[in-house]
Amino acid sequence: MDANDAVSHSEVSATPTSRRATFGTQANALCRKNLVYQKRNTRSNCCIILSPIFVSLLLLVIQVAVDHALDKPANKCGCLCLNCCKDTVEGGKVCHSATTDNPCLPGSYDDCNQYDDTMCGFEYSNSGQAAYCAVPQPSSWPALMQVPLPRYRAAPESPAAAMLFTGEDESTATALAGNLFVQQSLTAADFAGPVATFQSQAAQGVFYGELFGEVGLVLGTSLDPVTTYFIEPAFVNSTSMFNMVNGSCASNTSTALLNEATAGFADTYFRSSFNCTQELPVWSTDTNTLDRTIFCGYKEANCNQTSSVLTFGEYSQAWDFRNSVVGQLQVDAYYNASKDPNAGNSSPLAVRVNQGLNLATNAFLRWSLGSQYSAKLLAIMEMPKQETHLSLDFSSLLGPIFYCWLSQLLLPLLLVTLVYEKQRRLRIMMKMHGLGDSAYWIIQYTWFLFIYCCYIAILLIVGSAINLKFFRLTNYGLQIIFFFVWGNCLIAFAFLASIFFTNAKTANVVAFLWVFGTGLLNNLLMENYYKDHHSWVYIVELIPSFALYRALYEQAAYAFKATYQNGGHGLNFSDLHDYNNHWIYVTCVCAVETVLAVVLAWYLEQVLASGTGVRRHPLFLLQRRKSNGGSGEAAPTMNRSWFGWLHRQGHASSQAMPPNKLVKVAPRDTVVTAHDVQMVGPSTLSNGLQYKLPDRGLNTLKASKLEPAAAVQNPEVALNMESADVQAERDRVSAMTSFEDECIVMRDLRKVYPSQDGNPAKQAVKNLTMAVERGECFGLLGPNGAGKTSAINMLVGLMEPSSGTATVEGLDIRSDMADIYAMMGVCPQHDLLWETLTGREHLLFYGRLKNLKGLQLQDAVTAALRSVNLLNGGVGDKQVQTYSGGMKRRLSVAISLMGNPAVVYLDEPSTGLDPASRRNLWDVVKAAKRNRGIILTTHSMQEAEVLCDRLGIFVDGQLVCIGNPKELTARYGGYLVFTVTTPVGRDVDEAAAFVQQLCPSARTTYAVGGTQKYELPTSEVSLSQVFVGMGQAQRQHLFVVLDWGVANAKLEEVFIKFAKSIGAEGGN
């Protein structure tokens, strides 16, 4: 042994540690591992980090391209044209430069080749360009009523404009309706002052709408309303306007006076003429009738249409005076909204209801106080505005769907990380080496949240830096609050979804389909419903992805609107209570669902077979702890005073095992040995296993017979199949009162898999009772399906025992697995490793979980790498994905021995190793036996003989023999292997005759040339008899002997014998 070997062996054989790592230690180990793991995945991380930058830049490029396409004279305030062209009839163009005598006025040319950008304004703009011009001093416009054209007005009042009214008291409503319009006696002098003011304002480019309100005129128009009042289209378009009068137009002079007073400047400042229209209030019996009358009068309603000729009956406006009394006005104004003027428009239209409300107010004042009282609505006007130009904010227009995808883009990454560790059984591997569930959940959750916060911070910073209105116009406090709440909801949703997936690729595909599918569904379908107030939308928004889209939709809507309101702001705290604003609701939904998803994910992980440990009963939260005898330990039990009906599964309290069932021996004339059959009564059952003897095994029993009368007298005869050594081990464990020398003790450990799909229940482990001492390597052998894996899985906490229990260093596997994990090392059958981590990084991670720190940790890692021959050539610092199968196997063994565990489970540790590496690994395991217990499973009989102090052969769920390898081969071999070699072609028959004489039942197993091999049953010949016989044969020169030898049966042959006796050979 060299110096290096001495160091490694002293390291692995040190006194085992058992102190459980603190939460901080576990958190430190997991965080360091995650950091290294993310470092190895630099390419994927860069793609994720660059995705918000790429999308933001893409939106910026689209925005710049659209702005360039819209940067045309037609899309901004008009400027002075210096060179204009006009199309000719022949298809050509005639162009000329603007002069004083021949200017290029708006509307007089078809195309302009040159503009003076220093001279822009309304006077140089056409009707389309005027909306973009600066308005430092807005015009005022009279408040117009919406009046249908004469041909559409309701009959029989037509051509008068009928207006409906109703109320709870007909007389009161009729009196109020009579005061809506008053007969005015106007003269030319009444117009003089307002007309002079109009002309002075018009000289400054301002329309003075108070002209009409000051003289008390009520005007109407049939044109649809507009979005702003910078320009009233009724005065710009060449159309007639209506002067609404009370009484006959023939006797009313106000219309004539109005046309006369404005005749001098009407063509210059507006193109409309005024026609007299009589208003006629019409009583309606109730509001329902009034509402239906207005709707059915609309030219597109087609109510009660009985002929092919369409009839119309439109009403200008209607009022419901409700229960108005003197001193109290209660009125509702009705107007035709059959064709919603706001549908599909981001900016609302200015509905013409102002004048109607003012008329109702004045009617009430005249009726209550007298005809001399009124409140004139002189005019309406917009606030001043700056010059604008046509633009489209694509970050707000397309922001909801793009940022909905981006905000969920981490879901596949988080989900794959969780499912990958579960699929590769890395999660349970970490748990078996001391990582608690709480530490895993908290650290993973915090780690994911850190990644998400970095991701969103990049999104907000980049989006704001490139001036995307979606981010710049929205209050940053609101954005931070929502994105933080959403991030927690996303992570919680990932934890919950991971419960239902067992394959990382499937989880990845489903996650991406969910992300893109929900984004498209929201954009193409749900966005239309978000604009309207539907109560069922609240239910849809309970789905996290739909809640996310709704919040982004609110942010985009306010940002889009603010873009066209000079100096406007996007979504702010003051806007959260606006009508149909769901920001508060969806934020609260995400916050509440975060808590619910985390709790539900944790609960489902406990009760479903999710690959993270023992599955618990669905009502495990109702269990209480009770004292377990005098041990001072606590075992969970059910509060049976409340839930006595509940069937306990696993985690049973310590109590007597149910008595073994008696089985009948059939048939009665069966001949068995007295040694193997015992008469038992109901009260004399031992703790041994009781089995019905297989028919094929009856003829293999020993010679002495039991009288048939015994079976006749008592048909209930139990067969104890346990051999003497197994029974002796059971008795030894039963007599134990102290566990000072035993690190693993199993008492009647039993596992039964419930019946499924009509198949009977499977008893995988049958009352296993044995103990493993410190410093002992116990080998567990058996054919496939014998129950070895089930027994090991119960010991390492992967499944619960159906009954019985086991203790590890005095701790019960039913209630103390968290503490057992701290002192346990496991080398699983398959290598559970992270492909992108190095061997050293694996050992550092598991070493930290075992409470190793600082220099002690570094020394332990170096010694472990050296012991399994992974230190030379820097192999330990290479990623595991570059390792061969044998190198991965050696690393798994090194992991199981990190931290000096008190108990080590090695499941076929040398699989895939070359002979030299296997021998080296055996040396490591033999050195590691000191002061700790090792349970080894293997299919290599040579490995079992070299490493194991004791062996147990496991067949059909039970131990059939136990002892050290030499004892087992001597006790259960049943024959000697005799080999003799004679000259080729000489004395072969003489040698065979000698063997038959020595042992008549000898069986030839090999005969090639002069070499023959025989099996000699030990019941007929002993080892000493073989030596004596061969000595006599050589002295008497019976045949020429070149070589001969005799040996006990091999362990492999003993194993095969037991397997055949139970029917395990050939897959039975």
C-alpha cells in the first residue's frame, strides 16, 4: 500500500458522523450547486437573458419602420406649399411655384413638391391635416343636438322633430316638457354684439361659438359626433343645420335673422346654412315603451317590419323626468345608441347630449322659479394642444401578447429543472444524503425568484432605455408590484405542474404549448371581451396566464391612450379604480393563487407517487404524534376518536404483528420429514414464516418419514420453511435489548403491494428479521424479483413497510428518516448524476450536505477522488458527461462514502467496471467497513465472497439462508467437486470406476481428454474419505494420475440451488 492509499483508506474509515446538517448548511450546498449548474448552462442562460432584449429591439425596429412610413405631409399639420401640381384631364400634371397672385392653397392642388416647414397651421391644412395642428387658443362651438334628417323623422309629427318624454307623474312631466323650448322674440339688434365679437375672434383664427348661445338659439345637426371639439364638422361640411324652435316655423323669425346676421361671413368661416325645425315633445307611457320606441325608430332596427318597404321613425332625444317635484329635479336623458359610436375606437366619441341636459335643466328652472330663470349653455371647447403627427405605438399595440409570452418564458425552464431532477431521481438522491424537503423547496423557490427578478429587471431596463411607451408611460411602482407578484405566481405554478410530469421533455413541450397557446387565445379571442364589462371574465381571469394578459392589457391600453394625449400618462395608481379596470383584481388573484399553488404542490407531493420519497396517506395532516413505548420516540398515528373509519397505511405505530395464518397440508398422504413439519396450535405459533409447501419440493426432503396419521389427526399443519441459520438470526434479533454493536436492525419487515388490474396482492418482503453489526459488510443476494430492491427501498425511505420496522443507529425508519438520511450513504443501482457537473463538484455538494466544511471538506473530496482513481489526469475536474460508465460508477461509490456515513447501501457497485478498477473499488469498500455497516447487493458471487462478512440469500421475498460465504458453501453445497486428470486415452475407465466405487451417486459434469470432473454428494462421502481413497489408488497403481483435486461447492452453485428450489430459475 502506498502513501496515497493510506490517506484515502484512513479517510473513509474514520469514525462515522451523524449530526444532521442545519438549514443554512443545506441552503449553502444547494445554492453553490445551482450556481455551478447555471454556469455550465451559459448558452441557455444567455438565450433566456437576451430574449427580452431581442423582443424589445424587435418592437423598436417595427416602431421606427412604421414611424418612417407615416412621416408624410398628409399625416401632420399642413405647411405652406411653395411648388404645387394639379392633374390634367389628359393624365399629365401642371406645376407652378406659389406667388402672391397664384398661391398654392389647400384643396386647390393635387400634389405639392416643396413645403416651407417654418410656416404651418390651420390656414395651410386640409381637413385631414387640421387635426394635427397646434391649437394654442381653441375655438368654442355651440352645443348641438343630434337631430335626424326630415325623411327619417317619426310620423305623424314629421317634418317636425319629435322628442319623447315620460315621468311618474304625467302632469308634472308634461309641464316640464312644455318648458324645454321657449318662443323667443329676437331682433337684428340682438345679434349685433355677438356678431361683432365673432368677427374679432375670427380675425385671430378662433371660431366664437358663443354667438349662438348668447341669443338663446338651440341648434341641431344630423352629422355623427367626433372625438374632439377642436373642429365641429357641422360647420365645416356643406350641410344644413337646424334651428330648433317651439311652435310653427312660419311664425318664427329667429332662423331668418340668424341667416341674415351671418350672411356677411358665413362663406368665409363656415359653410353651413340654417333651416328652421319645429321640436315637438311627445308623451310616452313608461320608460320601457320610450326605450323601445327610440330603438325601433332607428333606420337599421327593422322592428315589426311587415312589408318590403322600410319605414323609419327616428326621434331626436327623450327625457324621463321620473318623480321630479318643485325643488328637486330627477331626469334621465335618452338617446339612440343602437349603433355604439365607441365600438372599436380607442378614443371615445363626444355624444351630443350636452344640449339636451341643459334644456331639461332650464325647463325645471322655468317651471319651478319662473320663465325669467335659465342657465344658458353658451358653448363647448377643448383644452389647448400642441402640434402632433400621426403615429402608432406598436409597443402598446402588440405589447400584451409579446410581453405575455416573455413573462411566461421562464415557465418551461423552471418546470424542466424540477422534473429533470425528479426524472433522473436526483431529488431523492439529494434527500437520501441529507437534503430536507423544506430546504429544497425554499432554496429552489428563492433561486427561481432570483433568476426571474434578474430577467424582469433586464426587460424593464431595456424597454425603458429604448423608449418603449409601454414601459415609459406606466408607473414603475405598479410595474414592479405586478411583475413581482406574477413572478411568485409563475414559480408556484411551476412547482404545482411539476407534480404531474415524470419526463422533462414532455414537460418542456407542454409548457411551451401553454405559454404560446394562452397568449394567442387571449390576443385573438379574449381581448374583445376585455373591452366590455362581462361578469364571466372574472372567472376566466382566475387562470394565471389570463390574469397576466389582463394586467398587461390594462397597461397597454393606458399607454396607447396616453400616446395621443399630449403630456398624458399611462396606468397610474389613480387609475386603478376606473370603470372596467381589472388591475387590482388580477394582481390579488396572482397573489392568492401563489399561496394556494405552493400549499397544494407541497400536499400533492406528499400523497402522490411523485418520485420524491414515501407516499403518504391523503389524510396525513389529521395524524397526531403519540409516544412509541418507552423509547421516547414519537410515531404518527390517527386520531381515531374522530376518524376511526380511516384505514392506516404505513407509518403504523409499534404494535404486535398479526398472527401468521395456518395453512392446510394437502394431500393427507404426503410424506415429509419430521424435521420440516411441526404440529402447531392457534396459541403456539412462533414468529417464523408459515408457508404451504410446494408439491415439487416434497421429494427433495430428507429420508426420515412422518406417520400419515399425524396429518389425519390434525389437518391444520404449519410448515416452517426457515432454515436453522435464519431462525437463529431471528432469535438473536428478538433477544436484543441493546443496539450498541448493531447499526441496522430489521424486525418482521414486510411489504405487500396491493392488487391491481385484477391481479392478486404481491408480497414482496416477508417478515424480514436480521441485524447488521458495525464494521460488517452484509451481502444481500437473490435472483431478479426476489424482493431485494423492495427491502433496500424500505431501508432508504423510498417506500413504507406494510408492517414491521427497522432501526438505523436506534432511529426508526417509520418516523425518523430525516435524521437517518444525515448518517446514510447510498450508491444506487443506476448512476444519479448531473451531466454538466464535474466529479469534484458532486463530492463538494454531497460533502456539504454531510456537514463537511473548509479544509476538511477539500481533504475529504481529494481523498475520495484518489480512492476511486478519479484524481489522476484531472479526471475529477471534468464534466460527468465525458465519463465512461465505469468512471460514473466509481464516482457514485465515492459519493456514498462522503461525510463518513454510519450506514452505507451499495447496490451493485462494481457493475460496468474493468477488473483493475473492480479490484481497486473492492479495496475501498473493505477499508470503509471500519466502524460502519454496509449492505451490499450484487450478482457477482466473487464480489460477495471478497467483500462480505456475511451473506443472505433472498428468494421469493424471504431469507433462505444467512452466514459467511464459506459456511454457506459448506452447509448448503451438498457435494464435493472432484477433478482427476489421466493421460489421454489411458486409464479413463479405471478412473471412472474408482469414482463410482468411492461414491456410487457421483455425477459427471465435465470430461474432455483425460480430465474428468465429478460432483460427489457429501451424504455419501466426506472430504477425508476422498483423500484416503486417492492415497490408496496411487499406492496400488490402479491408474495413472497426472493431477487431481477436490473442493467444496462454489457460492454461485449454492445460489443457483436455492433459486431452483423456489422456482426462480428461468424467470418463474
